[in-house]
Amino acid sequence: AHLDIAAKHQIANLLRELNGVDAITNIAAVHDLNIAALYFNQVAIMVDGQLTTVGSVDAVMTSSNLSRAFEVALEQIEHPASPRPQFLGYWQ
């Protein structure tokens, strides 16, 4: 969805809270890699409608996996306030 930055974080945080407090499983299609890395514990990569990789953020969200899936160069960087990975995309 076309949400502003604050709304993206609010919705992702609500989903994380529902999962943690109420043990509700959430399935969300999230195209913002940095939001997915920050708020979700398990992620999946789909290419052409097929699951290619499923697992923890650290195992799945690597520059190599994401670059192949999205066909764009991605560099993993440190988040200033979280140990979770963040990504910058660029054209080569």
C-alpha cells in the first residue's frame, strides 16, 4: 500500500504486537524490505509466484538472496538503532 513512513511503522508494529501478545500468526505481503526486516521474525521470498526462500530474517534477508529476487543490486547496512539488517538498492 502507499502509506507514509509513520503509517508503515505503525501497522507493522501492530502486527508484531498481535503476534507477540496474542500469538496471532500474521501473513503480510510487504515490499518494503527494511520494514520487513525490522518487524517480522520469519520472512519468505517469492519470485514469479513461487516461494524460493523461507526462514528467519537473518537467514533469508541477505544481499545475495534479495538481489537475485528483485534483480537489483542491494547492499546490507547497519540500522542505527536495531541489530536487524537494512538494505540500500542501487543500479550497477
